[in-house]
Amino acid sequence: MNVSSPPRVKFSSFEFARFHKGRCRASVGLEKPDGVLIEETVEAVAAAESTSELRCAAQATLEALGKSVGDICTFELLGVKAIKAFDTTVIIVALTVQHDEQVHRLVGSYLAEENPERGAALAVLNATNRFLENPAFHR
């Protein structure tokens, strides 16, 4: 029996900007399987460490995902962290998704030496696409 998984939500665009006065903005574009583009922008206060900037990028991705799935499920970002491992930077995100009155914890990661903010967005997609592709989600 050959069961194909549902098409993925695709990463289509990413922009990140730092502003004076300690603010940052992340804009994420996603393409739904039907070709509809969804964009979301989040602004935040950028702290001295880059974790708040990573969080801004991850949150923009989750908000775009929320728009793409509608009321089917809700996402919450628990945390995001950049760590050095194997001579490169790995971005790790932890989040929850609530679906059918159940809460699931998800973790995603992405190697992001050059652009950690973009890596945070892609780490979110790595975690959520595995969940959204699960046939149990589509019952």
C-alpha cells in the first residue's frame, strides 16, 4: 500500500531587519500546497543577545503557519536557541501545537552559520512540517 504524504508548506521568502533603538522585524513568506502565498511580519525589541532576534523570526513563521492552517490547530513558541555543535551553529526551536484537544511538543533544528534568524524560521518549519505531514493530523 503506497500512502503519499500531504504536500508541505514551503518557505518562499524571508527578510530580517535591525533598527536603531533596539528593534527588529522579521517577515516570513510561506506557500501553501494550493499555491496561495501567506506572509507575516513580527516586530520585537532586540536585546543585547541574539536570542530575541531568533525568537522574532521564529514567531513570524509560526504566525504565518497559523494563517495557513486556520482553526485546525494552534502553535505556541516555547523557546529558541543557537548552540555551537560540530564546528557550526545549530538553531533549535521548541514549540507546542494544539490539535483535537491534544497538545503535542515539537522540536526542530537547522544548521545556520551565515544567517541565524533565517535558520530559526527554517527550524520552525522542520518541526511543524513533520507534524502537519502526519496522516493522523488529516483524519
